Amino acid sequence: MQVSSSTQVFEPVAKSSVIKPLFSEKLSKDEALEIREQIRQNANAMAFNSAVIQDGVSNAEESFKKQHEEFKSFLKDIGYDGKPIAELSKDEAAELVSEDGFFGIEKTSQRIAEFVIGGAGTDEARFRAGREGMIQGFKEAEAMWGGKLPEISQRTMEKAIEIVDKAMYDLGFSIIDKEV
């Protein structure tokens, strides 16, 4: 016998029997215990899900504020000191992602590559790890995006990899990992 609150926290009880069609039929002790356990599990799931939803709703504003502060800190860390992003006009936003803009392909790929190059110094293993990290981060961004990223992101990543590859080449490292 299966009783459900249509929650997704608990898997349905594997062993279930058909619900008795007549209320006048008596339930066996095992059937009663099974129903009691299912009700307990469903009540637990309902309470848990309700608490999660309440927490999410009550902390949404705080969570948003925290994420906003982290984003502003990130912008400051990468050197952006312009107008707050949310206050940009369409033309101002377009200028930021233009060819010479702060978030354009050239400047963004340079920032990404400089981060890897600066962290690697002259250590080949660090260069390889940084290069792989860039590629992995790009793949994770695509997964979060739900598919292929916009062309500007594709070209930015290609350019960043090109800059790192050139720095590796200039230091005498092959971009092909000999251990693979």
C-alpha cells in the first residue's frame, strides 16, 4: 500500500500493495504499520521541504545583498571603477563590451591570461594547471549557461588561451603535454 505527499525528498517505498477498495475491510497489522511509516516519512518530507522553502524565502534578500557585495568586490578586484552595472544605459553597456571596452574581448582575455601567467611565473607545471583551469572554468560556464556561450565569450577564451600559449612558448614550454 502506498501513501504519498508527492514530495521528492524521499524515494517511494519499494514494497507497496494495492489500497483496499472497501473501507469495511480490516487492515492487517503489517499494512497498518506500513501506512503509519509512509505517513511518518511523508510528514517528515513535508516539514523538511517547508523549512527549506521558508529559509530560502526569508534569506533571499540577505543572500541577494551578499551576492551583490561579492560582485561589487569582484569588479573592484579586476580594476573596474566605473558606473554601477545595474545603472548603465544600453549605450554605456554596449561601450563596456565593445572592442576597446573594459569587458571587451581584448581586455578581458588579457586579464584572464595575466592571472595565469602571473601565478605560474616560470613554472611549467603551474602554467599547465592554469591553462587547464581556464579551459575547465569555461566548460563550467557553458554548463551553467546551458549550452554554447555567446560569441564574445568564445572569442575571449580563445584569445586568453592564445596569450597563455605564447607565454609558455616564449619560456620554451610546449603547449602539448608530453605526459599525456
